[in-house]
Amino acid sequence: MNFRYFLPLILTICSLQSLQAQKKYTLQECVDIALENNRNIKQQALNKQQKEVAYSQARTDLLPNLNASMGQSFVYGRSIGIDNTYQNINSSQSSFNISSDITLFDGLKMKYNIDARKAEMYISEADLEKIQDDIIMSVSTAFMQVLMNKELLEIANDQIELTEINIRRLNELVKSGKMAKGELLELEAQQAQEEFNQIQAVNNLKLSLLDLAQIMELEDFENFDVEVPENIMIDEGILLSPTNIYESALIARPEIRGAQYRVESSEKEIMIAKSAYFPSLSFGASMGSGYYNMSGRPNESFGTQLKNNRSTSLGFSLRIPIFNRFQVRNSVKNAQYALEYSKLEIDKTKLDLRKRIEQAYYNAIGAESRWEAAQKSEIASQEAYRFAEQKYENGRATSYELSQAKTNLAKVLADQAQAKYEYVFRLKILELLKD
């Protein structure tokens, strides 16, 4: 037997044995690694933290501030003394001051600012969840592709193994003179084609593993492999009507919540802009003291001057807007336009979500029908191949007829595997959209 026919099979078996010795990742492990490594998620997490800081700052803006200051000046020539008269003498002055003020009323601007920053914080949380859901979807899709390619490779290996059995059996018949050598050559040609299909299946599997590893952002993906679950099928009970799935998605989906919070934030921005129409009232208090040193003159001690020069002030400040070049009016208009845009955006988001759900639902229905048809076709093809094999063994069929039946069976098995994983994938999409 020509060794070149065994070489691809031997390489594949060795490759698979090497992979079996490696750690294999489940779907949940792949998802967890992808969520941990993804740069977009990390960036959005930082954005979420920034929004939390902005919300915290908006709340602390309600508190009074407290500031201290000090200064030191030197005057040469004519200067004002401690008795508030000018004298031709050099002097130095030290000043110390502490002050505080608080806004009593600003048209509720700070209150609306707190609400707006809170809404933005919730928007960032929803956006983070949306990115995480997208990553889960991408990982699940790539994982299903790997599983399908694994099954297609198994089918290709089974076909080669079955052809090899037939070649060994036919080779004995040719040696005994009971079968023409042309029959053997036809089977060897079929084996060569199946080996080509096997190599292609191996490459497809490697590429799908690479795609999954890249989504997970793994640095070392040379020895990466996944674990095939015992039961890949999802409970079909989740296949609810599009309306039920949509109603559930309106509550659970992060993109809907994010769009709703954007509307809320836009409403608060309008109130922030309108608050500039109102007067603002603030209260302030300060306390200070100073030290004077007149050259060539007797000066009181530092402590005595600080005590004697101490002053305290309290005061209110009222700011009444009269004319601001229509800046407030235009700010209100821009905020109103932003609100209308946000409302259109939430309608668009709901419409897009409904379209996705309806498309996913009917794709799932179609995939289920194709899978059921593929299962029936597999049973029929298995029976047809068994019947062709019996006829061939009894000399009532040619090797070409047997090869055709075997080729048809391989195609049906591949179609059945693709239909199965497409159905599982469609169900997974609906499950993620519902939650």
C-alpha cells in the first residue's frame, strides 16, 4: 500500500492526540476569558468610573467651600502704614485670610446637575453591559463554528477510514482475481479526494480556533482548543413568540435602558439650561489678619498684631440675570433639540431590536426545519448506503455506485451537522436577546 495515502491521516491523528493532551476550554471559560481580556470592555469600565466620579462631584457641589490664603509684600519708598497714612519709609506686610461660601439658590441648577450626572452614570453602566453582551455573542458564535468544524473533521476522518476498509477488502479481491483492478483505482481516487477534504477540514478547524482565540485576545493560541459539550442542544422551550421575546427584551436589554437614560439626561440638561433664567443667591464668610513692619520705627510683636488686626466679614451675594445676549435662550433650545434627538434614538433602538428579534426568530424556525429535514435525510442516506454496500458485496453494484452512495452520505452528514449548529446558534441568539 502506498504510504502517501496514510500520511495526511497520520499527521491529523498526531495533531489531534497533541491537542487532547492540552487543556480544553468550555464555552463559559472562553466567555470569561474574553470578558476579562477585551480592551473595549476595559475602556468602557474606565468611562464608567469617570461618570461615577462626575456624579459624586455633582453631589459634593452642594457643600460649602473653605479656602485659606496668605501673602507677603515689600514696599520701598512711600508706603501706607498700620495707621492708614502714607509715609516715606520702607515697609513689609504679611496677610492671612480664610474664607468660605455656599450657594443658597441657583435656580435648582445643582439639583438638576446631580440628576443628569446620575443618568450619565447609568448610561455608562448600560453601555458596558451592551459591550459585554456583544462579546458573549461573538464568543458563542466562534465557539459554535469550532464545534461544527470539529464534527465535520470527524465526518471526514470516518469517510477516509471507511474508504480504507473498502480498499483493503477490494485489494484482496483483486489479488484473487475476483475483481478488476479498475475498481480499486476508482476507490483510490476517491480516497485521494477524501484526503483533500480532510486537509481542508483540518485547516477550517484551525482557522476557527484562531478566530475564537483572537476574540478572546489570547497571547498564546498555538495550543488552544475547546471542549466539546456532551449535549450541545439548548432547551427548545425558550423558543417563545417574537412578541413575548420583545416585551422581555424591552425590560432586560442594556441598549434600551441606555437609550431611556439618555432621554432622562437630556431632560435634566434642559432644566439646567433654564436655571440660568433665575437669580442666584450665595452666602460668604471670611476672617483675616495681618502684620506690618515699618523700617526704623517701633513695631508691635507678630502675635499682638495678628490679634489686633483681625477682621471678620459676613455677606450675601445676589446675582440677577438681565440680558445675556440670548445665551440662555439658545442653550435651552439646543438642549431641547438634544432631547428630541434622544427620543428618536430610543425609538430607533426599539425598532432595531424588534427587527433583530423577528429575524432571529424566523431564522431559528427555518434552522429547526432544516435540521429536522437533515435528520430524516441522514436516516435515508444511511439506509441507501447500507443497501448499496450489500449490493456491492453481492456483485450486483459497481464500486462507482458504492462511491456515489458514500459521497451522498458524507454530504448529508455534513449538511446535518451544519443545520444542527445553525439551529443551536439561532436559539442562542434568541436567548441572549431575551435576557
